[in-house]
Amino acid sequence: MRADSWAFQSDNNASRAMERTRGRLACSTVGLWLGLLLLCSWGFPGSAEPRAPPENIAIIGAGIGGTSAAYYLRQKFGNDVKIDVFEKGEVGGRLATVTMQGQEYESGGSVIHPLNLHMKRFVKDLGLSAVQSPSGLVGVYNGETLVYEESSWFIINMIKLIWHYGFQSLRMHMWVEDILDKFMRIYRYQSHDYAFSSVEKLLHSLGGDDYLGLFNRSLLETLQKAGFSEKFLDEIITPVMRVNYGQTMNINGFVGAVSMSCTDPGLWAVKGGNKLVCSRLLQASKSNLISGSVMSIEEKTRTKQTGNPTKVYEAVYQTGSETHSAFYDIVLVATPLNRKMSNITFLNFDPPIEEFHQYYEPLVTTLIKGQLNSTVFTSRALDEFDLGTVLTTDNPDLFINSIGFVSSVEESNNPQPKADRSHVWKIFSAGPLTKEQILKLFVSYDYAVKRSWLAYPHYTPPEKCPSIILHDRLYYLNGMEVAASAMEVSAVAGYNAALLAYHRWNGHTHMIDQEDLYEKLKTEL
Ligand SMILES: Cc1cc2nc3c(=O)[nH]c(=O)nc-3n(C[C@H](O)[C@H](O)[C@H](O)COP(=O)(O)OP(=O)(O)OC[C@H]3O[C@@H](n4cnc5c(N)ncnc54)[C@H](O)[C@@H]3O)c2cc1C
Ligand SMILES: CC(C)=CCC/C(C)=C/CC/C(C)=C/CSC[C@H](N)C(=O)O
């Protein structure tokens, strides 16, 4: 009510009324100030003045997941927080190279999709450059013969594909494109700072129940229901799953689509090696790299300089033969949690943090410089053999998943064979190759280098992804690999965990697990 409306009343009434008004105004002014004070200390919804940042954050693992999380945590929390990144092996993790005759070759994560926007952005912002991945002709071998061979003539290829499989190849392409389009919604959500507390909620936000359904059903079931023929699935889809994930069509439909997207043109890699992205992210985030293995995490109460008792996490870690410990306000676990890969114990949590038993598929990468014995695959002589990659069908007699020629991390074009027609070839197999097996594949060879991996989750849908929030301020990134394992997915997981940690620290609940984000953000520029 406005005070001037009382001016027409009698003096007494007016003065009493004025007093009442002043009283009310005083009350409401006090109320207003109190309200303002409270809002300042709690934060305005939406435009929050963040609470003081955490003092110390730990990230366990310096692969692409951990280093991208460090980068985004720095952006969100600013320069006052100390970020320690623990790494028990090499920075890069599953992004790694092997050296042959002074040249480096990718032995882990190799190819990046042209629409992997986080990786693209990293390369641009961190002063790196991209090289095109080799795109030789592809053939499919079933143990007896090449059941499919690509031609260098686009039109002949189309005719061959339609002749063998009708329009299934085109339909497959459209199916993958739709899934990729929806995946790309995550970039919009993340650029608006939205975070998700579970992988299921993230997938659901991308495309609703159908999208989540992809993750819960096998690729085989999904594609059979969609009417793809057994011949097409055996001769085209299975070989692609074998080269990319070393598994069959029993993997989930989402990772199946991610794998199929590797048949798109324009795949690329980072000049000098993909692992450079990780070391540059560490530098750019001004993190402190600790070369050590984290053994346990336990919640403790500590009295900080302010005198207030505060809950923190104690990380016990080993560097060489020495054991140390340090305290953190927030911890991000950026490595698969299983005994063989990270062996981290969560001590005295109530309720206990569950043990994860995700089985990771053993896979061996062998790089060989030599002259291929093309007669293994075809009766044609080597000088008529023009395939750059041979994929294989699901035949138990075959001892390789694939073989393909590769270029070094410095080469920017398709590798040229040497005068003796020798190339560097990369072979994926479930186990290490014996000398006899190598001699079967090569007429002669100069060098062979192998690297064994626990490469990807063994996919067995329907699956439940581990929670991203393991405890109050303790986060887990690699549950996302249960949906699909790829560099870009780890970068998405790293960004999501950084946003989640930031919003939960500041109480921004409205930025977490928003429903219908796609619709809500449609009108935003
Ligand atoms: C052979 C192979 C080929 C691949 N090809 C591709 C590809 O072409 N394209 C693609 O996109 N993806 C590919 N991938 C998948 C991709 O490499 C991974 O999805 C991605 O690199 C995983 O990154 P990450 O940071 O989540 O995990 P990791 O890279 O595994 O990082 C985890 C890190 O944590 C460290 N660590 C573990 N425990 C501890 C501990 N207790 N204390 C301290 N440190 C610890 C590890 O040493 C490791 O460095 C491939 C993977 C393999 C193995
Ligand atoms: C996340 C999205 C939408 C796309 C990523 C596509 C991609 C690059 C997936 C990687 C799949 C993978 C694990 C490939 C391993 S083998 C790669 C290559 N054939 C090689 O020879 O090294």
C-alpha cells in the first residue's frame, strides 16, 4: 500500500495510520534486508554468486577423461583451487604410441570422428594440429575367401553394395546418422553448463526412451528387428564390431552405432600422437601431476584454518616404494574401477561404495613392418592386392580381428609402400600372435612390436551403468564407457563430472538432471 493514500484521513487516524505504515515499512525493510542477506549467503537461484571454491581437488588417472576433467574444473572453479592429477603409468593412458625405427605409431586410441567436437576443440585451443587417418580400400575375409572387396571407384562400390546387400548399407548409414545427430545434443547441453548425475539420465536426455533402449538391447536384436539380413550382419556389421571393439554383435546398440560411425569418411588423428591432447590439457589446466598410484580413499574430518571441522577425502598413494597421503575436498576417479586396472579401495564408507567388476576385453595391438603375404586372403599376387585393411567375420579359426596399414603419427597422407612393397601394418587380435602366425601373414618382416591392453568393457546388455556420484563429493567418470568406449565419450564424461562437481559444490540443483532439455534449449541462441 502506498503511504500517500492516508493523507485524506483525520489527523489522529492519519498519525496512527502513519505509525502503523512506518512500522510495517520498517518490518518489511528489515525483512527485505534479512532476505537479501540470506539470498547472498545461499546464492540467488540461477545467477548464483558461488560459494568459496574448494581448496584441493584430486583426479585419479591422466587419460583423456581425467585430463579433460582437470581442464574444465579449472575453467569452472578458477585459479584458486589446487588440482592434483595422479597417474600410475603414462600420461594419456589408453592413448599411447609405440616406436619403430625412430617413428611413432598409435597403439591405443587412434581415430577420431569428424563430429567429435570436444576433441576438435582441444586440438584447436591447445595449439595442436590434425592429420587425416589412412583411408585405404577395405576387404572382408571369412577364413576362406574375401566376401567383400571395396573398389576405388565410387560408382562401382555402390553397384557392388546394392548387388550384394540391396539398400541395407544406405539404411544402416541413415540409422547411424540419426543416433549421431542425437548424441550431438550433449554439446548444446554442456555449453549451457547442464550436468547429469547418471549415464542413463544423460542418454535419456539425448533421445528419450528409444535412445536409452539402444543401450539396453543388443545390436543384433535391434538390427534384426529393423529387418537387416543375416548376410549383411555377418559380412559387414560383425567385421566392423570386431575391428573396433573386438566383440560380436552382442554389444549394446549405442556402442554398435558409435562403432559403425568409424566407417564415415574424414576420420582424423592428432599430429604427433593423440596422447599430446592429454599432456596439453594438463598444462593448460595448471594441474599438478603426481606420478603415483592411488591405493585408497577414505572420508575424514579435518579442522581447517577457519576453525570449522570439514569433511575431506584422504587419498593414500604410492610413488616408487614410498607411501604418502593428501587431503581433498573433491575427488574424481577417471580410470575404470576394477582390481586389474586401478585397484583402489574405498575405506570405511557407510553405506560401503560398491565394488565394480566390469570385465575389460583383453586385446593385443601388433605393429609389423614387413611385406604382407596377400595369398592368405586371395589368389592374386601382391602387386595386384590393393586393400589397405582386411576385416574378418566371426570365424573361430581366424586368429586376427583385423589387419590394416597405418601411417606414423607425423605422416599427413596415406602411407606409401617402400620400394620392396613393405608397409607398417597394425593387427588387432584377442591374444598375442605367435611367430608362426606372423610368418603366415608376412612374406618377410623387419620389426614387430606388440602392446597388450585391457581395452574396452565387455558389453553384455541389458546393463546398469555405475553411478557417477559415488559419495557426496566423490565422482566416477568411467561408468560412461559402459555405454560406449571412445576418446570423445571420455571427454564428455570429464566435462560432465566437472560440471556436476561444480554445481553440487555451489548448490545449483537446477543445473543437474533437467528433463526435456532439448525442448527447453531449442529457443536459446
Ligand atoms: C587398442 C585400442 C584402440 C582404441 N581405438 C580407439 C579409437 O580409434 N578411437 C577412439 O575414440 N577410442 C579408441 N579407443 C578407446 C579410447 O582409447 C578410450 O576410450 C579412452 O582413451 C579412455 O580414456 P580414459 O581417460 O577414460 O581412460 P584411460 O585412458 O584408461 O585412463 C585411465 C588412467 O588412469 C591411470 N590409473 C589407473 N589406476 C590408477 C591409480 N590407482 N592411481 C593413479 N593412476 C591410475 C591409468 O594408468 C590410466 O593412465 C581405443 C582403445 C584401445 C585400448
Ligand atoms: C562418440 C562418437 C559419436 C563417435 C566416436 C567414433 C569413434 C572414433 C569410435 C572409436 C571406436 C574404436 C574403439 C575404435 C578402435 S579401432 C580404430 C581403428 N580402426 C584402428 O585401426 O586403430
